[in-house]
Amino acid sequence: MAPIRGGQVERTARLWGAEGRLREEIGVQLRPNERSAYDASVRDARTVAGSGNFDAAWQDGRTMPLERAVEYARGTS
């Protein structure tokens, strides 16, 4: 995964939160060969944003309705 720039961390956390909730809802897990890179990226992003900011953005993403998450990912909202 590409490094995350400081200005993108909270946006990325929101999208990861939305993705995580969607994966849970449809019963799809990350592939084992993706897990370590994903975990490292999440850990790095949390360090850049600070745990409080990262966790708040992540939770915000988890509560987004699917349509809103798609709009957010496209940058149209």
C-alpha cells in the first residue's frame, strides 16, 4: 500500500471504517496475503493522525450509509 499523507489520514480512516463495516455485513474478510500490509497501513495512519482523531474518523466511516460512503469515496460529498 502507498504511504498516506497527513492530509489524507482522516479521510482514509473514514473509508477504512466504511469498508470494514461493509465487509462484516457481507461476510467478506481480507485475504491472508493482504492482512499484514493492511494492518501496517492502519497502524501507520493511526500514528500520523493520533489515536483519537483516527478512531473518531474510523467510527464516522463505520456509521456512514453505503450510498454516503460511495459519494465520499468519489469525492462528490
